[in-house]
Amino acid sequence: MTVQVRETQKTPLWRNATVLKWTAQLVVLVAVIALFVTLGSRAASNFEQSDVSFGWEWLSNPTGVQIFEGIDTSPDSGARALMVGIVNTLRVAISGILVATLLGTLIGIAKLSKNWIVNKLATVYIETIRNIPLLVQIFFWSALAVSLPSLVAADVGVYWFKVSNKGFAFAWIFTDGGFWPWMVFVAAGFLVGRYVSKRRKRYQEETGNLGHGGRYMAAVIVVFAVVGWFAWPILGFMQPVFDAIAKAVDNLPPIVVPIVFAALAIVLSALWIRNFFESRRTPAGFGKMTDDDWFRIIFIGLSGLVLAFLAFRISAYEIETVAGDIKSVAELLILTIGNFFRWLAHSFSTDNANTVIEGIRSGGPLVFERPEVLLQGAAKIPQYGPTGMVVTIPFFAIWTGVTLYTAAFIAEIVRGGILAVPKGQTEASMALGFKRGRYLREVILPQAFRIILPPLGNQYLNLFKNTSLGLAVAYADIVAVGTTIINQTGQSLPVVIVWMAFFLTGSLLISAVVNRYNRKLQLVER
Amino acid sequence: MTDAMTAPELEFAPEPPPKGPRIWMRDNLFSTPASGVMTVVALVIVVLAAKGLLDFVFNPARRWDADTYNMKLLMVQAYPQDAMWRVWLTVGVIVFLLAASLAVWRIGGMAEPRKVATILMAFGGAVAFSGVIGPFSTPVQASLVVVGGIFIVGGWALKRFTGDNAKEPIIPIMGVIGILIVVLIAVIWVIKVPVPAKIIDGEVITDGAIAGQVQGEQIKVLRPIATSTTSPWTIIAALGLLTYIGFRVATRKGAHHRLKRALTGLWLLAFPVLLLLVLRDPYLDWEKAVQVYLPAFLFFAVLGAVVLWFVSKPGVGEVARVLGAFLLIGAFATILFPMPWVIRFLAIALAVFALAAPSFGGEGAKGIIGGWIITDLLITFFVFIVATESLVDVPGAFFLGGLSLTIVLAFTAIVLSFPLGVVLALGRTSTMPIFRLLCTAYIELVRGVPLITWLLVAFLMLPIALPSGVEIGGVMRAVGAMTFFSAAYLAENVRGGLQSIPGGQREASKALGMSTLQMTVFITLPQALRAVIPALVGQVIAIFKDTSLVTIVGLFDFLHIARQVIPAQSQPFSFLGSIKETLIFAAVVYWMFTFTFSRISLRLEKKLGVGER
């Protein structure tokens, strides 16, 4: 029997799906690139006309930016000013995330309470806060704080807690000269404690007796911390070591920097491509690659090369430093790394034990301070002194705003997560005679946490991004500092690039941490 | 089967569970000692918070007249007084459409008398409670307690007289809302609001035009709401009620698909027509219309009809696609040559129609040609009315401000970001790598950076990147930034929906011989969108709240007027420093909008059964 094979017709080009798809994609890609090139060149020519050329000199030049609060109120360079803004943003974000999580969890549980009035209070809180724009709330807290009584001459003195329209001042613990050596002790205590706790866990598994791993670990850490509190000066021998490292780094030739980065980029992309090939390998040899797979390989390979090229280009870029000499980026990077080791050497110096700042802070890892109201300046204006923690009005407004706002959303997430735990778990723990507090803590919340974590991470991202509203109440966060720099120097594009880099890095970091925990918490399923 | 389901007969009915306030309190407030402690603590919080709130609100130093006197400023900013009928017409049209839709779609079910009674009693209790702890004079306190008592007794009586029916849903919710509206309208005719006044020669002057010219002690007096506000509201409310009743009676029988379709079309048309034609009051240059727009319309109508008739003929097949692609390239090439914008828009629209026609045209070309003529007409008309100047005489650059600007910003951003978001979501889930890469990069880049940064980019950098001579107004820039921003979020929502569709749906549509485009438009997208409606409403709420950010870049939205304009006002009456009053008013208004939306979202969630599997 003969099978008649029809002559295969060649598909015309305009009906070939692969050709059509790739043509469309390439056309769109070219159009997008063309759009950006047009806008970019237009911006460049407009820049030239307005006497402001795109550049990064402002990073190292004095910008004349005055900052209301932060680690440095009159920074000597644009980079330093941005640094102050970043630290301010992180202060709000980190403390806000901690408090919002606690408050949100409490309110979420309260909303599930069987107690009618507690339940209703939680509902009112959530429905009020969630439905009013955050900006309105931030303005409201600011207006409220501004209308507080002002400091008068009669207020002079030392306080535990003081409220006025200059801000909230309260007693607080600060780090001091011996902090970093002491932290080494604490970290060592943590590592040893973890080892001990693992041993105790094994003991519990083997014998069935309670191991009390957590308590042992806490005890070990406390012992290390107490010993370190007095013994930290013995780490003083680290100072010459770090000094030597700093010197060695200073003597590195600048060409090392781009070589290291370029090698890293190329090796990483090569490794990725090799792993990818390996993952597609079947017992019969290499698996079949789809268009998509080839695209990925080409893309990663190209990115590696582009990054390597960029490493050389950026390293050679020369900028003028505050001191007035011209240095390449590579040299600056080496200098920064050297400075870091010098800072470490300084931190481990035993001289710190004798450092006394303004007669208040003395040697030792930590110091406890109370705020003071002083008459300052020639006009004898009552103001908070340098001691104690002073929360300014802008900080109070933005912090309270984002924290209470995010807490309302977290409360809803916690409530949903708890409700999603099967009811059988509750009934089983009640059957075992657990009290409400205990089964909530030991049975329900750990399981609910698995469901809560991904949306919780989203809320952390939102809180982090919402700190940028500090601009509206003149809180010196990175956006506010950036707008000031734009006003002073006209360099809008570079500042926007810095903003994006900062927020994207922060978002990536938060989602990386959340994803890591998420993977750890997931049930292992087959 | 049925035997197993019936319960065994009981000799005695089971004793009903004990009821009463004491038992309720034992179960809900003092079930355990810890619960009792919490109850006491919570009660203290409630009393202190309520007392603080009442003391704050009814403090004589509060300048609530900053809100009542500046109500027009807060709503429409400087819209000219003699053109206010345009605003009222807009409100009237929206109320008409709302009432008609409520009636035609039969929204609003029945409520249980027990629930209504509980609400009445809770309201009465709150009134009486605030009468007791509030900072009022004794007669006011007594009357508040009495009013509260009347409500409590009314609620109790309702529960009592409905008896066994108390748990049956028998009270129509729309009827209750109707009564509430009538009561509200009656109230605004008699209620008195605080207005600022100046005492000049022992005479109380409330007229700003006179008071602005003289110095004098400023006081607050209570005056009825002006008839320029009360009469339009009364007419609009009456119109709304009549419309509802009329449509309800007219549509008593049968499904009214045509009516529903007509109403949907009216809703879609209402926004651009009301905003661009009624509120904006454009200068209609008929001469130019005859010279440019009419020929353009006619030319594209004829050209489109011919092209679409050709491409939707069965058997033309791939040639139609090639033709469509050439049309699209030609349409985008028009950017390179100077010509009226209307031609560019029409060319692009025609190319899209030509590309879509083979997939959606079906058997006859009649429908698609009709659709093209209507689109042609609408595009020409809107370009015609947008391209001219506004005749509304306002000092600022944009003819709206205050709450109306906030609503316009939110609505435009939502409507514009929706198609963009859907396209981005399709791109991100597409199998084509470059599209996927571009869409993913866009979504992640936009979402990773806060909205305020994008607004600053639009206000600080856009002017630099635009070709010289092209200027985009502040409101348009804010709309653009918010559209691009919310599109990224919408795309993620829609992607969730797209990923929730079982693969079998795609395989089935492929087996039926559908093209990818047909599968997306007729099979996957409708299901995906239906699955994420609650999330989309959530996004609408988020955008509405986010519009407040435009105050940072200096647009005169609702929040900007409440926070910056009114507290800085010193003439004709001084409201200096009244920021808390205006902010609270703004918060209440925002809250009412977002709370309504969130309730709608909850209802939709229940109705669609999303999340209950």
C-alpha cells in the first residue's frame, strides 16, 4: 500500500506565526527605543539651552542644601545630603514597619474578639483609617501637633517626657563608644546560643524531656552581653589590624575595580547559562529549546557583556571631589572601602572608653539619656537640648500617619489569615484544653502567619513607598532632599535616577526578605 | 433520600434559647474575667474618645463656618456664579442616570425589620449618649436625650409589631432610602448653618461683598442654607425620586435588555459630554468645523465603509490583515507630517478597526461599518470640542477645582488606565518574550517607585523632554502620571484573573478554531475580569484616595483648597488657622466616597461568589 504524500506547501511569510510574532515584537521594541531616544535627545538639547548640562558633579559639590533634621543638618556635598535623606526615610520606614505590624496584629485579633465592644472598636478603627487618604491624615497629625503649647522659659529643666509644638522629647538609650566591640560579643553569644539551643533540641528529641532550648539560648546571649559590657576593650587589638587592611586597600591600583566587576558580571551570566542548559538536559542529551529559552540565554549573555562594558565605562568616569581634586569613580570606590576599614579601626579603638562628648556621653557600649529644655542663643529661646530623643513635628506627622494607616490594612490581613485557618484547629486545641490566649499564640497564629506573610510583605512595600509623602509636611526624606537639590542645581534627571534606584532597591530588598521567609514557612509538599 | 432528610418528630418543641439584655451582656461582654476587664477598658476608651470628639466639635472656638461659607470653593473652586446652572445640570443628569439604573437593574433588596430596628435603636442610643456627655446646655441635653429615646422606642416598637415577621426581609431598602432623601431635603430647608458675619454699626452683615470693604469685629451667626443651594437640590431630589418610581413602574414586566444597553451607553457618554461640553463650555468654532472637521468625518466615513466592507468579506483572509498592518503603519507615519490631529486619530482608529474586522466582523459587515461611523462621529466631535478654548471665565488654568477636580482626576485616570492595564496584563502573560519583558519591566518599574515621584517627574521633567512649543497643562500631567501609575497596578490585578482561568478554557477555544485574538476577547478576558471585579473596585478606591497627592504639585484639588486656600483666607472674612476644621471636613467627604465604594465591592464579592469555593 502506498501512501500518497501531498507535496508540503511552504507557508507564505505573512502567515508564518513565528515570523509574524517576532516581526511584531521587534517593531514594538524598536518603537519603544526610538521613543526614549527622541525624548532623551530632546531633553539633552533643552538642557543645553538652559545652561544646565546633565551630570553628576553635584554629588560631590557643595549644594548649599540645609536639612531640618537628620544625621547632618548642613551636608557638604549632594551625596551627603542624599545620604541624610536616605537615613531619614529608613528611620520612618523601619520603625513604622515594626510598630505597624504589632498594632495591626493586635487590632486584627481584636476584630475577631467575641467581646462585642472590643470588636466594634477595632471595626471603627479599621473603617475610619482605611477610608481616608493617607495625605489627609498626615496633614491632620501635623496640624494637631503644631497646635500644642509652645516651650516657655518656665519649662527649662530635665524631663522624662515632654510635649510641645517643637516636638516630643523622651528619655532614650543611645549607642556609645564601645558599641561595636560590644556587638561582636553579642553576636558571638547569639552564635553560641544557637548551637546550645540545637543541642538542647536534640536532647529533647532523644530523651523526651523538655529541653528549654529558647531559655538556654537567651541565657547564653545575656551572659555574653554582660561579659562583653566590661570586657569589650580587649578587642582593641583589632584596631591596628583594620588600619593595616585600610592601608592595603588604599594602595590597590584603580584598574582592579572594573576588572573585578566585569569578571563578576561575565562569570555570573556564564554560570546562569550553564545551569540553564543543565536544567534542560534530558537523558537523551540536550532538551529542545523554545524561542523563549533561546531568547533568555541571549538576553542574559548580552546583559553580562553590557554590564562588563559599563563597569569599565563608569569606573573611568571622572568627577571633582569636595576637596577639589579630580578622581575617577574607581579611585573613589577604593577610597570609600578604605574609609570603611578606617571607621572600623576607629570603632574598635580603646580610646573610645575615655571619649566624653559634651560632658554627657561617656565610654561604654550604651548610654541612657534624658531630654533637657535649655535657653539657647542670644535671644534665650527655650529649646530642646542635644540630649534625649527628640521627635520633630514632621517626623511625628509622617510616622504616625503611615504607621496607623498601614496598621489598619495589616489588621484586615491578619483577620483574614486567622479566619483562613481551618476551624478544626481551633476545635482540636479547645478539646485539648488550651485556653484562648494559648491556642491563639501556639496553634492559630503560626499557621495563619503562612497565609498572612505575602500580603504583609506588600503592606511593608506600601509603607516604605508612602514615607515619600513626608515631602508634604517638610520631612527631610530622600524625595524632599531630592526636590531641594533639583531646585538648587536644576539636575532633575540625575536626582530622579537616584530616587528610582533607591526605591527599587528598597522594594527588592523587602520582597527578597519576605520571599525568603515565605519559602521557609511553606509546607513541604510532595 | 427524602426520608433521611426529615427530622424525627419531636413530642415537645425544643425550648428556645434564653434571651434578654442580661444574657446578651453575659455572653458578649463578660464571658470571662479577661473579657470583662477588656470591656471596662474599651468602655473607658469609648467614653473618653466620644467626649473628646464632642468637646472638639462643639467647642465655640471651632470655625465650622470655614466649611459652610466656602462650600462652593470646596466643590467647584472659582466656577462663575452665573454659570452654576451647568454644575447643577451635571449633577441632575448623574442623579437621573443613577435613579434610572437603580430601577432598571432592580438594585436594592429587602431588609429585615429586626436589623432596621437595631440600627434605629443604636442611632437613638448614640444620640442620647452624646446628649449626656456632650458639652451642651441643659435644654439641649434634655432634648437630645428625648430624641434619642424616641428613636429607641421607635426601633423597639418596629421589632415588637412585626412580631414573627421580624426576621423576614420585608422592608424595601430603596423605600427607606427614598424616605431618608425626603427627610434630608426637608431638613436643608429648615436647618441653620454657622456663617461668618461682621458687626458694623451694630448691624450684622453676612454679605461678603460689603463685609470685605470694611473692618469690623467678626462673629458667627446661624442662617438658613441659601436658596441658591436648596432649590436645585430639591428639584434634583424630586427628579431622582420621580425617575426611580417611573422606571420602576415602566419596567415591572420582563427583562429590558434594550433599556439596559441604552443606559450603559448613556453612562459611557455622560462623562465626556458633561465634562467637555456642559462644564467646560467650549467655544464652538463652526467655521472651522465646516472647513476641517466635517470633511474629515465624511472622508473617513466613506473610506472606512469601503475598507471595512472589503476586509470583512469572507475569503479575503490574510490580505485583510496585511492591509490593516499597512494602514496602521500609515496612521503612525502621519505623526511625521504636519496635519490636524483629528486626521491622525481617525487614521489610527480606522487601522485598528480594519485589523479587528476579520476577527470580529462575523457574517455581515453591516454591524462593523455602523460601529465605525459612530466611532468616527464621536472622535471628530470630541476633537472638535476639545481643540477649542473654554468660555468659562475662571482665574486659574483649569475650569474646575475642589471636589469636582478630584472626581474628574480619579474618573479620568481610572477610565484611561483600564485599557492600558489590560494590555499590560496580556503582555505580561503573553508567550512572546520581548512583549513580556517590556510589560514586566514597565509594571515593576512603575510599581516600585511611589506615585509622588512620578508626579514630580511629570511636573519637573516632562517640560524638558517635550519638543518646544508643546505644552501640557498641569491637570493633564497629573492625569497622565496617575493613569500610567494605576495601569501598572490594574495590570497586576488583571493578571491575577488571567492566571486563575483553567487551561481547559484555552484548549477548548483553540479546538473550536478560534484565533488567539478571538480567544482573548471572547473567552479568557471576560472570565478574568469577572474574577477580579472586587480587586478592581479596590483599585478604584486607591486611585480616588491617591488623587489627594496632586496637592503636593500645586493643583487646586479638594485637599489643596481645604488645607492651603481656606486656612490662608483673610478677606472678606478671616479663616486664618482653621486648618483642623477644613481637614476634618475633607476627611469626612473622602470617607463617604471610599466607604460607599468599599460596600459596593463587598456586595459584588458576595454576588459574584468570588472567594467562596
